[in-house]
Amino acid sequence: MRKLLAERHLGLKIIGEGDLDRRVRGAHSMEIEGVGQWLRPDWLMLTTGLRFVGLPDADRHQAELVEELVRCEAAALLFGVGVHFQDVPQALRQAAQDAGLNLLTVDPSVPFLQIEQYVYESELSSDAYALRQRLRIQEDLLDALAADQPVRALVHRIGSLMHGAVILYEESGRVVESTGQGPTVLIWNAVRAGSSRGGRQIFTVGRWHVTARPVALRGVGYWIALASRREQVIDELGQPILDATQKLLGAMRGLRALTVAQSVTEAAEILRTIRAGMTPDTASRVWDRLRSFRFERDRTMRAFVAVPKDAGSAGSAAGSGGSASSGDAPASPHPDRRDVVLELAQTFGLPLVLEADEADGFSGLAGDRVVLDDWLREAARTHHVGLSEPFDDLHLARARTRDAERALRVALRRRYALFGTGTAEETEQPGSVLRFEDVDLVTWLLASRSPEAVAIKARQQLGHLLARKDLTATVAAYLTCNQDVRATAEVMFLHPNSVRYRLRRAEELLGAPITSAVVVANLYLALHDRLAEPHRNARDGDAAPGTDSPQFPRTSEDHAR
């Protein structure tokens, strides 16, 4: 409307102000009743008032006209003065004012056709502008495809276009990427509340105007939300930006799939070269090849080994070098998981080379970056992962891979101690992820031997005690309670004297005081897994340590032995 008023050649004058920011999409001159069936929303009605001439109850008809224009969401009423009326009738003025309808006069020298033609030409121009705007948006966002972290680049480019906040959420509500200062938690709460309706959402959060829609990336569902304190930005840019974003995310997936396919063979060759041992010249060439995977000489990396979640009980995971054991591996429910984790690395901008094995596990090297945590969180949806300490010397890669295997073994030991193997509670948990530096000394020592080997040695050393389940449970509870008899009695629902009696019987079988440092150390090693699960120690009927151990993935050390 303001644009029309600014055009002096149209001879318009505002006499009743409503919403002057209304967009005008069309114009139609009429002198008949029933105007609502001829007008569309945001159109102008032009009249000279001919229909009111000579009517005895013209005031009522004028009020009814305004009501009809409001019902059909007309943008304004343009009254041509100097033809049948020298000025707008007072009743019509009052009705428009009461209804908040824009009321303008048209100078007698300006034909209605001139106004109609101008409106239609402007509407065509606005459509052309909208088309150019969409093309500009797509062109700006397309540059994100060439970035090292395309999703991050895409989100930030959208934020620059709309001068507002952009948030990419997982379906859980976790923020994957964002830019701007919008209220991310409140926006997500509103998105989640309306997610059952599906499709695009439009709502307000405080002073923020928001539009959001679900999008797919790598076959995983996400939500993208655009927020601005200017409603006009969301109205005009929201839909074209969301449409362009969905198409670009699809293009990203296609490009990532192509990149993954091309890099798989190269990554496997690099890892085989590293694991075979390297001379200084070989190391230099490998560094050159790693550069294409975003690795840098002066920055640290980690070795990692991953096995499917269902392999923790099946005992069929690869060790160093990607060779699979001969155990019966269950069919993987995620046959393309390797491609998914590679695409994730590409999206997060994470330096990564990996090699898959026949049991749906994988191992390799990853840059020790902040985004590694994001990648591990996604990988843990279907895998357990062990990681080495950070290192920057490729000659250490073989040793660090063994450390990653030990970390994986420890992670699975802890998981079994907490949840058991194959229980409903265990399967519902995400995969375990453990870094080697987070492994304590005792656990590290135990991780160098298989659970079966530890159990055999424990029976050789402490067999007489381990054969007595009641005494074993008491000793385990005693150690868990920091050698406090009363606390042990409370845990086991026994009298303190009963605990003391059992401990004396244990000492007789051990041939040494149970408080001896050597005895405590041996018991701690033998009962380590059980001590990690203190609630078991109150049950006298549990099997002795080593008799019900889970089957853990075999590592390269197991194959070597």
C-alpha cells in the first residue's frame, strides 16, 4: 500500500488508515453488490459510489460494503471522487475507520484503468523479484558445498542471509549446528510440541518469529529452524530458504557418497602401509597421502577400533589390521554403517581413514579434534569404540592401535559388569566409547589378557576360595566396602560376626591374612569385574568369577598368542 501512495501519478490520498503494510496483489473496479465473490485476498476495490446514488438507506449499504470487504480480506477501498460524490460519504468513512480498512480517494483526473494496470504490472514485477531472490539464495547457499564442513557453512550462510538465528537440531533436540543468538531451547520445545503435525511450522517465541521444518541428512531426520525478530523476514525468506536447504542437503549426501566411494580404497591402502611398518621415506609419503583426508603433520590423531554392539557378546570383532576372527558373527542390521560414519566424518570436517572388517567392525585413525566427540556420538548408535591416546608420530600407529584394542576390551568389560550381556537394558544403551588415557592401571593390565586367561590364572592361584561362592561373595563385598566389616554386613544383610567368620574361613583357604597387600592385590585382580558390579556381591548364589565371563572381541594380541 505504501508503494501505491508514493506514486503521485496515481492521484491517491489516504483518508482512513488501516494496515498500510498490506501487500497488494490485484485491483478490480465494481459498482454492483456482492463484491466478495469477485475479489481475492489482498485486492483493491475501486468504486465511484454509483450503487449508493439515490438509495434511501445508503448509510446501511455503505456499512455492509465495508463488512463484506473485511470478510474477503481486501487490502483497501479506493473511492473515485468528483464523479457521483464530491467526497467520500461520512457513513462510509466511519465504517472503514471502525473496521480498520484502508480507505483512499482517487483524483478525478486518474482513470481506474491506470491504477489497475499499475497494480498488475507491480505484481508481475514482484513475482520476478521473488524469482530472482530464490536464485540468489540458492547461489549463495551452493557455495557451502565446497566448504570443508558443508553443514556448518550452510547454517552460517543462511544466518548471514536473514540476519537472524539458524539452528539445526537432531530429532532428540541436540543442537548439531547453530548461528545467531536465538533461544535454542525454547525454539526446540515449540518445534517438538508441533512435530506431530509434520511439515513446516510457523510460530513465535517471545520477540522471535520462527519457521521450522524437518529435513533429512544421510538418511537421518533433523529439524532446521529459522528465527528473526522481523516477521517480514520469515514471511518473505522462510519458505525459499527452507526449500533450498532441503535440496542442498540432498546434494550434499550425493557428493558425500561419491567422495566416500573414492576414498575407501585409498584409506585402506594407507592403513595397510602404516601397519606394515614404515621407513622415514615411507612416512613422508604417507603424510602426503593423509593430507587429502584433512590430516596435518603438526596435529595429533588417535587410533580407534570399533565393533558392532551385538558383537560384544558374540566375540567376533576385528583387531588391528582389520582381520576378522573365525567366530560366528551375527548378520549386521546396518550393512552400510561404514559409509554412514565416513559421510559423518566428511560432514563434521573430521580427519579420518578407516578400514572395515568382515564382522561389520572398523578400525583406523582419526584427527584429535573437537568434532571427534560428535562423530563418536553418532558412531555409538551401533558400535562400541576404543581409542588410543593422542599421538603425532606415524611410527607409533601400530602400538596405538593395540592401545585402542585394549580400551575397547575395557569398555566391554565395564559394560558387561553394569548391564550384563545381551540383556534388554544393555541393548537399549548406546555403544560404549572409551579413550585409553581413561583406563586405570589395573584395568589396563587386565586388558592385556583375555577374560578366559585371567579366569584360568585366578583359579590356579585362588581356586579353593573361588570354589566357595558364599565366601567369594563376602570377600568381594568386603573389598567393595573398603574392608569395612559393618558396611559389608549391611550390604549382604548379615550380622557382622557372620562376616568376620567368613573372612576367617577365607584366610584359612588363602593361607594368609586377608588384609595383606599381596592378598588384596591378587583378590582385586581376580574379582575385578565383579567389584565393578557391587550389587552382585550381595547374592551368594552367583557364579564364581571366571565361570560366567562374557565372550569379548578377540584382538591382534589374542591372535598372536
